[in-house]
Amino acid sequence: MIKFSKFFSNLQETSWYRSFLNPVISEVRNNSTLLDIGTGSGKLIQILSNEKGVDCTGVDTNSDMLKEAKSKIKSNKIKLLEIEANKQLPFEDHSFNYVTICNVLFHLSNENIDLMLQDSKRLLKEDGKIIVLTPTGIGNIFTLTKYFFSLKNIGIFIWFYATRNRAAKWTKTNYLKEYSEKNKITYSSQIVMEGFAQLEVITV
């Protein structure tokens, strides 16, 4: 039976997953520094390094995911590191222009979300940004088929149904908006990927 890490690594190579990541890629300027939390098999940082010259660091708690990333990534501008869950990240203050968190926060408890956001803020340089990308859990099979159906994109249907309930709850709570208002930091959001994903940006 195929390992989940291999399945997810293959899924990240599909055209629909690039469509999912594109809003994040557009937010990141060329030749900047970036930390990707929950990097998985590293598709986002691979693209940013290759196409925008970004100095990327990817971290994950899953060693199998990182093995997949290491097998695909050859750039010396990319560093990969295994971390412990819910622990302070092992980087100095003000190390990065961006912290990206894709497909992660909606799986965590509120306490652990706050810990991750607090640590992310610590790591950002002046005017740095936390960029969060999450499925919305909104939409239906007909819209999904209209925009993304092909034999190579079958994985999007698995992703949609596997994440739908948690993602819809996340979208409804507006957690990051309320967090930003409470901490008096700038927040923006937009629905992307034909309604199937939400991009949220916190500027500190």
C-alpha cells in the first residue's frame, strides 16, 4: 500500500495543486527569505526557489514527508528541517520576510494555532507577512469538475472531501481575523481557486 507521504508528494505535482499554491506564490517577492511551516514534500518552496530566487527553509514534523522533499529538491537555496510539534522553532528573531502556513492551521487546536502565530511573528523581519492558505470547505462536486476535472487531477476530489468539514468550520470562525483585531495587526483575506481556498495575510 502506498505511504501517505508518497501519495501527498505525487498529489503536489498535479496542475490543480499549482493552482492552489499560486495565490501564495504571487504574494512573495523575488529574492526574499521565507519559512514554510508544514512544508510536506516541499512543492511550494521548490517553486519559489526556482522561479523567484527565494531563500527558503521548510520545516515539518513528519520525517517521511521530509524524505520526499529531499528526494525532489536539489537547490542550495532550500534548507529542510524536522521539528517537534508545538515547540518554539529553532531560528533567531527577525530571520524571515515571510512565514507561509498552507493546509495546516485548520487541523490544530486554538492553543496551538496561537503558539504557531506567536512564534511566526517573532521570526519575521519588519513589515514581514504570515501567509496562510486553507481550503474553504465550500463548493460542490459540479464546480470542482467544471474547473479542475482531468484524469491527472483525480486527487483534488479526495482532497476536497477529506478536508471539507474541518475547512468549512475554519472558514466560518474567521479565527485569523479575530486574532489580528485582538493583537492590533493588519489582516486581509480573499477567496481564491474558484472558491475552494482562502488566502489570509497578516502583516506585522
